[in-house]
Amino acid sequence: MLQEKSVQIHLILFVFAMLLSIFLKINKYEWVLILICSGIVFSLEIINTVLEKICDFIHPNYHDKIKDMKDISSSFVLVFTLFAISIACIIFIPKIISNFL
């Protein structure tokens, strides 16, 4: 699973969020939100990977319906990732502004 490009990107963003959280000294409630969001994103990545592998097992050759199912499956991750980014912005942007402006 770590070979998947999207997982690598999420892992890099997770490390960045952890470092930024430490640097900006976020409170325990903000930590909980960041960790819950990160956990959900990684969990959805795992579910997406499993669904894609099941689709490949059932129909190893290209098929339009399988492509549609994979696209829908990956949209789970995308939608929640956008929500997680929004939550991170709500937490980090005011702290960045107050620390640097």
C-alpha cells in the first residue's frame, strides 16, 4: 500500500501537519481533530485500495463499469480529504497569521 502515490502524498501531508501542529502549539482539541481527520483519510485509502484490488480480481481486464466503480471508490478519499484540508486551514491559518503577521 505504501507504493501507492496517493498514500505517499497523504503520508507526507500527515508528517507536515504533525510538524506544523508541534510548531504552532495547537491545543489538545485541535490535536484530536487533526488526528481523527488523518485517521479517517488513511482508513478511506485502505478501503479504496481493497475495493480496487477486488475489482481487479473480479475483472482483470479493462472494463468501463469497473473503471466507474474505481473512480467512485477513490472519490470517498477525495471528498473527505477536502474536508480534512478545510479543518486544517481553520486550525492552522489563524495561528500562522497571529504568529507571523
